[in-house]
Amino acid sequence: MTRENMIECIAQKVGITKKQAGIALSATLEGITEALQAGERVTLIGFGTFSVRAKRARTGINPRTKQKINIPAAKAPVFKPGAKLKEIVNK
């Protein structure tokens, strides 16, 4: 599903215009992004939890040259689906 498909789906289910649905979707995604950027967790009961996980620095191997390279520490967004979402997907 693309962003446009999601906007259309929201507009139909809620009975609003596509423009209003686009604004609502953008605001939702912006809120999640800002919370993650601030190091907060975002929990949507029944859907799942968004969080940020720290990845430690490590040594890797360049597959082309076979040389060892240092991979710096980084933060990565993580999504853990809720029990209700897992149940629905597994049906």
C-alpha cells in the first residue's frame, strides 16, 4: 500500500476529503517521527510500539574487497507489532 492508497483509504473510512486525510496522515507520521527523534517510545495499543534501538560499533567485511571495515555505532528505528496485529496477520 502506498501513501496515496493510505490517504484514499482514510478518506473513505472517515468520510473526509483526500486533502484532509493527507494532512491527518502527515501529522500522525510527523508526531511519531518527532517522538522517536526525542528518544521516546510510541505505543499504539493493539497495533504496536515504535522505538529507537542503539546499535554498537562493530567490525565488518567489505564483500567486494574482503577488507575489514569499522562500522560506527548508530541508532535505528524499530517496530514491534502488538498481539492484536499479530493475531490478525496470522489468520
